[in-house]
Amino acid sequence: MKYVPDTSTIINGQFLKHLSEQKDVESIVLSRVVIAEIENMANQAKTTGMVALEELQRIRDFCAKTAADLVIDGYRPSVNQIKGAPGGELDAQIRDLAAEYEAILVTSDRVMAEIGKAEGLAVVFIKEETRSIGKKIEDYFDENTMSIHLREDNLPLAKKGFPGNFQLVPMQDEKILTRDLLDELAKDVIERASREKDSFIESDRHGTSVIQLKNSRIVILRPPFSDAMEITAVRPIVKLALSDYEIDSKLLQRIESKAEGILLAGPPGAGKSTFATALAENYADKDNIVKTFENPRDLQVDNRITQMSGFGGDISASADLVLLMRPDYVIYDELRKTKDFETYSDLRLAGIGLIGVVHATQAIDGIQRFIKRVDLGVIPSIVDTIIFISHGEVSKVYTLELTVTVPTGMTEKDLSRPVIQVKDFHTNKPEYEIYTFGEQIVVSPVGKNLKTRQKTTRISNVTPSHIEKVLKRYSLYDYNFEFEAPNSLVLFVSEKDRPRIIGREGRTIEEIEQKLGLSITVKSLDQQEEMEFVIDLYPSKNKVNLIFPNVCIGKDVIVTANGTNLVQLTVGKTSEVSIAKNSQVGKLLMEAHSKGATITAML
């Protein structure tokens, strides 16, 4: 008998399994359509394409072993024809080839099978079967494991604990991971995701695959995207209701009745998604229609809540559709690119309750990421509450209010202007003020003892260059320093320089304090900790603009993208640094931004 397989039955490995059970295999006829589709997937480094290439080689080996003929026929389609394959034109060519050779069409595509029967072809329809490889991705998890990290030629690593309190430990009982084992695990994950309920392939391109397998989010990396094959699997081990958090009745009332523009901020792994899930289900319990925007979809919400991604990975393209669905609340996880912040603003101004999730090192940094992306006066209308999550708990809550006043520290009445006051929710006292000063947008902390601060030397009047000028008079070159508001400085020096800079009975350091008007604490360079912050990036016409947290002002930082060092620079008073787009660093930053990389700064 002659057999013609389609692409689906080669990818899932069922074609060769079917032939091994037949005794009268005369020839296998491969359509060039099938080969072109598989080659196209492999060139995009899709896992399914790599799997299918291996299966083609096994088919050739089968023919050599059984003396069956292997015939390749038909014409090769163009790339545009392959992209339009869902229209059915390429499937029709495969069926025509089966009719020409009077062969049996073998497929795992039900539509293909039914049309083939309607055209009078002999058809074998094979359902995808569960394939066991002995080891599954779930086998690396236990009840305390948050995520596993599998990289070839390394021991498996596991993050154990819970959000905000976990540690990365090697699995000593496991063997060193090989490429073959990781390949088998990847194949198993993709096959199961394509057929199991509540599972799907989010994306599969350019050497990367993002898969939701029930409650686990799995990311597969392959060369050339990465230098080695790697699989990361993350699953929630804690699912909490809003009542499980230590939230007072005042905040709970605001969440449920008043706040409709909530920003959930916090560092990676702090428990933002867990809290967002609790919020979503709390709103659903109150008879609200709740949707989520996620890319990829990984919030573990119940089936009352529809989880949506974007068209072609662009969540903002789904905004028009969600307006037609008229939800009461939308969970937007997570805000990273400028288009995300603009979409958040549009939906909020349209009257939809929004909960945005954003990476931030401090609570105030969450709102700073909106600056320069939306009009300053609009911010209090789209974000009325900032909830900062740290170590799995609500650690800080801010509210925003727009008023016209003289900013703190200014005395002339004619300097009054619109000011966004960022207030502590529980005390209702302003902690930050956001306003324009000339062409700059200022995010200014408001001290607790304003009268005291006005009588002392203000730290904003002491520039890093002035500090360096004074220190060099004392032959001090190997040093670093950090400001501590309102008028203190921590000076880090080498052990050999420390006695000299302090002086006998502290006279030298007292002299430096008088010259700078600052209280100085001297510490060893070994005591200075490296601090890393997620920073914001937005492109303008000819420049790439980086916005740093206030803690970086006046300090030297190293800017990185996904852990790769790009440039070292000094952050000025405005906390913003601009780099030309056509420079080497500018090009690297734009490339990282377009790929959605995490941009960080390390002190």
C-alpha cells in the first residue's frame, strides 16, 4: 500500500507508529508542501519544527530498513502560501497527491480527514495519543517548589518557599541535565499543551516557546536565541483570598467601593500576581464582570473570569474589543511598554475599573513609570491608589490627589502650580509631590519636619561634583558615597584611607562636614552593598530616555538589560538620562526595549 502523510501526523509522531503496525507498506509519498511547512517551522526555531525534522529522518530510516520506496513529489509553496495555510490551499495539494498516487491519506487533523473522505480518498485518521517519556516536568516539583530552572549540562535548580521568602537550591538527587533529556521534556510539554484542557501554546517562535500547561507557565529557550537549551517552569503554590491578607476595613472599603484605578507595584517575586488574583476573584464575588489582560496568561483565576492576551502579542490591540464586552474591572498584568501605559489610560478614562501590575523597587517608582508616557494632569484620574507589595504582604498604600498649591520648599506665592500630592493612605499626609518646574517634571519627597529642614543645609544644594571636589583636597580618590535624606552622607573609603579621613579625634571629618554642611558617616568600601533597581525607558524622536528611582540621584550606576551590562553613567538631579538613539548604547537599549527586556540599574 501507498501512504501520504500530512504535516499534523508527522509532528505528533503518529504516522511512523501507524506504519510500523502495517505489513504491506509499498511506498511513502511525501508532499513538498509538508517538507516546506516543517522547514519553515524549524527556521523559526519552533519546537514543533525541530521535532518534525527528527521525525522525517526516522521515516527515511524506516524506508531504508523495510525496503519501502520514499517518493517526494508536488511543488514547493512560497512563504506567503505557507502563512496562508489555514485557508486550506496547501491541504488540498496534499489530498491531490494522495488521489494521484491512489494512496491512503494519513492525518491527525479531523477537518482534513472528513474532506478527504468526501473527495473519495482512503483516509486513516489517528488521534494524538498520550506519550510517556518516564520523566515529566511535574516530577521536579514538590509542595514547596515555586519554580524549576533546567539548563543543559547543569543540575536542576528549584526555588523553594513562598513569594517574598524563597531560596534557590540545586536538586542534588537529580543527574546533570543533557540536551536529549531537555528535548524530550520539551516535546512532552508541547504535545500535552496542544490536547489537554486548560492548556495552550502561548507562543512558539525564534527559539522560544511559552506554554501554559494547566496551572504551570513554562518557558523553553533554544539556540540560537540562547547559548544553551533551558526550560523554566513556574507554578503558584499559594492561592489566597483577599481575606487572607492583613487588610484593615478602611483599605478594604476603598478597594471595594471607591478605588477603580489601582496600581499594584513591587519587585519581581514579591507576590503581586497572587494579590491581583485575590482582587480579581473578590470583584467577581461582588457580582462584577471581570476580565484579565495578560501576556502570557498566567494568573490562576477561576473560570468565572476570562483571561485574554493580545492580537499578535499586542495587548493594546484588544482594548477596542474589551470595550464592547463592557466589563466592570480589568486586571492588566503587566505594564511594561509605553503602549501598555497608554492603553491603561484609555481604558480607565472610558470608565472601566482597572488594576495594573507593574515592577517597581519602591512604591513611588510605580507612579514614576507613568510620567512622560501620559499627561501629568491625567495621572490622578487614571491611578487613584498605589498598593505596594513586599514579601507577599501589603506594605504601603498611597493615594493621589491633584491640587493647585506652592510646592513644598518654595516660598513665593506666584510659584503656585498644579501639584499631584502622593499621600499615605492611612495618615492622609503627603509624602511626595509631583509637579513641573520649567521643562522638568519633579518628584519631590516631603519631609516630616519641614521647619527643621528649611533651617539646615538642603541636600539638593550639594552637588556630587562639589562633594568630589572637596574630597580630592584630602587626597581621597578611591571612594564612593550615598545620600541619606535630608542632610546626611555615607562615605565609603578603603580601610587604609579610613583613619586618615577621620583624623585624630575626628577633626578631619568634622572639617569636611562643615565645608559640605552635611553629617557624614564613614564606612569601609567592603560594607557598601550593591543595589539593583528596575528602571523605566521611553524613546523620543532622537533619544532613548532612562528614568531612575530617586535613590540613584547623584550616584554612578551600571545599566543592564536582562543581566547584560550596557553602560555606566552618573544620574543627575532630574533622575532622567538621555542617550542618542544612533549611538551604540542607544541601539542596544532600543533593541532590548523592543524585545520587552527588563532594564535595571545597579549602584
